[in-house]
Amino acid sequence: MADGPTDPKGQIESELEGPICWITFNNSSRMNALNAEMWSALPKIVLDADADPSVRVLVLRGAGEKAFSAGADISEFGTARTGKSAKSYDQLSYAAFTSIMNCTKPTIAMIHGYCMGGGMELAMCCDLRYGAQGATFAIPAAKLGVGYDPRWIRPLLSTLSASQAKEVLLTGRRFEDAEAQRMGIISQLLPPDALEEETRALAQMIADNAPLAVQAAKRCVDEMFNAPENPDMDALDRMIENCHQSDDYAEGQAAFMEKRKPTFQGK
């Protein structure tokens, strides 16, 4: 799988490890902040991984251990995010967020250090989030005079209450690791030296399950959350029926009866 842009000021790297696709924000001189080229590159990287039948789980992380991502590269704001160009810049960000939210395969954010602004939003777009002790979270848009796009609220509300989301946005303050876990921003808080091992174990546990069943479960939860009053039940029913008609369903039953680990093919 091809990497993202090769600009030495920042790039997004993609690496396959068996059924796991590791997507790394690499801009260490700016705490892995995403510049415009990185925002532009992320949707294709996610879409390519989603389309790759060998990939079953995507893991997003920041290079090193100082930051998941400090968000958008503020050094570009004076030119790329001012006046009329601000809307175009926000559209780049939203395309990146949407690619993660719409990914049919499970996504995990592995978080070291600073997880700020657009970086926190990227993490909140993921299905699951594991964090290292010492991780810090904030969306300081109000402190920068940045109007927070209403399209970016949904990922926050998938985890936070309305009151919690307002506190994050209205105060712009930092939330340290233990408070972030209590709020549900991260589901697991781990020692820094255990984070990658535990995240890999989680990804592998998911990857070992039947892909069609995993994707159906993810879609059902997302559909019930995003359209609670009018979920597309026909589409969801078709996904469930496909599971029951699949070779993997037969393999799961056979493995259970034979007391062995199943080998699922995603078909």
C-alpha cells in the first residue's frame, strides 16, 4: 500500500501488518499536526485500506510518543485558513473525518501524548480509542477564534453527552488522561510501554472474528445512532442475512462443534 505525501514537513504513512493497517501521522517537528497535504492524503489512504480485502482493522496513530496529533498545522492558518480559503481548508478536514466515519471496517485510535483540535476529532471519528497514561485532549477552537464546523459535532456526540461536548468546545481546556477516560473519550488507559501491545491485541482480536459479522455489527450501531428515527432497516437486514448465508457462518458452526479456532475468509 502506498504511503501518503513525501513532503519532509509532514506525511501520512500506511503499513500493513497482516490484517491490520497502521496509519501514522508523521510530522514530528509540529507534534504530528496535519498540514493541507496530509489532510488531502488521508481519505485515499483510508479508502484504499477499506477496499483491500486483506485488511480487517485500521489503526490510526502518531509517530513517536509525544503526540497522536496536535490537529491542524496552525502555521498554515495565515494563508490556507483565512477569508474565503477557510471554507476550502475545512472541507479538506471534513473529507478526512468522513473517510474514517464511513469506513466499513473497524477503526482504532492509538493515542500517545497530545491529542488536540483536529487530532482529537480524528480520534473521535474512530470506533475505539486506547490511550497511554499522560495523554492530553483538547479542542481549543474557541481560544483561536475558529468557528467549529457543525458537521464535526456528530463524532463528539457519539461518545460525549451534549453537556460534555459543550464543555470541550466552550472552554477549549485540556482534559488529562483520567478525566478523559471517565468521559469516555478513551475506553482504555494504559502504561505508555503497553499501549502498542494492547492496541495490537485488540486489533487482532477483532481481525480474528468473521469480517461480515463485524462489519454488520458496526453498520448497525452506526445506523441506529446516525438515523435513530429512520434507520435503513432493509440494508441492515440484508447485511445480517448475508452473514447467515456466508461460508464464514458455516465455518463458525463447524469450528465450535470441533472445538477449534475458526478460520474466516470474509465470504
